[in-house]
Amino acid sequence: MKDFTEIKVSKLKIGMCFSAPVFFDDGVNMFLAEKKPVRQFHLDVVKRWKIQKVLTYGRVIDDSDKDTLEETSELHGLEELEELEELDKPEELEELESPESLDEDKSQPILTDSIPILASEYAEAVKNMKVLFTSQKESDSSLRVLVDKTAEMLFRAVKQDFSGFVSYVLNKGSNGDYPAASVNVAVMAGAAAFSMDMSDRQILQVMTAALLHDIYMPYVPAEIINKKGRLTSSEFELLKMHTVRGASYLTDTLLLPKNIVNAVLQHHEYYNGFGYPEGRKGKDIDIAARIISVCDAFEAMVSEKPYRNAVIGYEAVKNILKMSGKQFDPDVVKSVVKSTGVYPAGTFVLMSNISVAKVIESGEDALFLPVVKIVAKGRGDIDTGTVIKLKEQRAVFIVRPLNRDEAMKFA
């Protein structure tokens, strides 16, 4: 592996760009994305934290080749996040990056209003799905009524406050429990569908399909689901059948319409054509399936699994962005990120006053400026337990998300 090159902070100048990402002196956390210019904000951060050097695999980009490199570059990871930042709230972020606006002595934290916790609807939905997941082999007309009732209840709740509900389910998590995971994915899928300005009828169908997308997974052998290593070809064939058999159950027992059945059948198809069961590609994949695919992957990443630990929400965002245009529809990815925020609920972050906070609510109106709760006091007079709406104050800001090992100290 290529060694890092050390860059003294004193050598950094506004406007300087590098051909590869630049990291803080720990070599892990990114300081500056590839081909993105140094701003005054970056210089202020390293000065505040008394960082003497940064690290990069790249080189300084000369003025003569900046244009060429910019034309040929692709957005991945944090570069994609910066693109979303410029797209959504440039004026607010410019204010945050201005050192004059960061007045730590005069600004006071703003206490958020009580975040809508739709606990009763969530608990009822999970209870209903537990009934359904244990009754698939029964031909009972009441099961269709239960599906419709649950989907309509969640639809109304998401329509009322999809940002709050998404934050709630991400804080809640599923830990591999299929009924809870199905409700979480349905809420996230509904929020993404609202962000895409779909009709109420379409959104309800997306959410219904999301509730049922893994309905046959409990019948896949546990040794396949929990296997840590690579699946054999025969094991993979058994796994793939959960989409086909799930779709058959929706058709034969629940008598659901074809578009909902297709969404369940196709939710493991890849945007680049390398998914299953039919190898569909791009817009040939049902739109509901494309939405469920992203939300299902996101929910799985932030939940504990027998074969791996959960990742933090921020890392899940980066992971789905990396797969945009490959596994996932880019338009759907952007809608999901807009509904979860760049720092999704449950993410632990380091603040500019050396406090640690947990993100408790995030949404499309402030992708980079969520609502946080201080869990470990830093400098100044902001006490543990204080809830701060970052978009309504300029006293503190997020320096970086904490990785899983760091976050576990506060979870």
C-alpha cells in the first residue's frame, strides 16, 4: 500500500486542492475530499484542534490540470455528500463556514420542541407484522385486511411527519427482527417516496410492498442467513428464492395487485443488471423495488446482525452513495439521503466544543444540520442532556462523526 505523505498545516492555503483525499493526522478521518479546495473553515478546524499535519496519498493539483481532473472525476463517499451540501442548503452552510458567525460566547443552544414519537403506531405495526410473519402458510382473508390496515396506518403517520418517523425508526433499530425491520423499511421507503413527489396511491403501494418484501425470509435456513463466509452456489439459489416465493404468496394468498407483487419480486435487482432473480437493469426495475432496495440495505447496515456488527448511520449513508449507479438508482439514493439526513438519527458526533452528541432527528430541510443531544460535556456551558437544533444557532457545529468503536463508549 502506498504510504501517506505528510503535509504541514502551515503549508495549507485557501484554494489548494489535492489529487486524493486528505486525512487528519490519525490517517482515518477525512479532512478534505479529493479535488475539493481548502476553505477558511478547514483552516479554522485544524487551528482549533491544534493539528500540526494532515496526510494524503495524493499531490497538490496545479492550476493547469485542475479543470481536466474535475472533468474526469467521479463522485464517491464524502465527495457525493459535498455535492448534496451544495445542492440543498448553500446559504446556511456558507454562514457556518464563516468564522465570524461562530460566536461561542454569545450564542445559546436552542432547545428543540418535543420530537413527535409515533410509538403507538409503530408498536401496533410491528405487532401486526409479527402475526403476518408467523401465518404465511395459512390461507386466511383476515391477513389481507391486516396488511391493508397496517400499511394505511403507517402511510398516515409518515405523511404527517416523515422526518420525525424516520428518525424514530432509526433510533429504534430492528436488530435482525424481521417484523420490526419490515416496518422500518416501510417508513423509510414511504419517506423517500414522499421526497420523490409520488402520488398518495403510489406511496401507499410502495409502503405495502416494503412491509412484505422479506415475508418469506423466515423460511430460508438459518445457517444460510447467518453464514459469515461466502455462500455456495446452491445456498445462494435457496436465498434467491425468497423473492419468488414471497411474490407468489402475495399473488396467491393476499391477492395483491401486480405492481406490489413486482416490487417484492424485484427488490434484489441491481441498477447495473447484476441482481436477482431476473437480472433486470435500470428503469426496467419497478420503481417501488428500487426504493425498497436502498432502504432495505440502509436498515440492514444500521442494525445488528448475527454475522456482523451494525455500522453508524453516517457510514451507511456513505456506503449507499458508493453504490449509487451500481446497485442502486442514483435518484432514489438522493431521495433516501434527503429523508435520513447526512448524519442519520442515532449517529454520534464530535462537536466543535469537544462535546459528544447523539443525532436524534435529521431530515431534508437541513441535511448537514440535524437536531442533536449532548451526551458528554465539552468546553463551555452546554450541559449533558441539552438538545440543540444546529440549524437555529451558530455556537457549536459538527466536526466529524464518531466511528463505531468511539460511539460505543456513549451508546
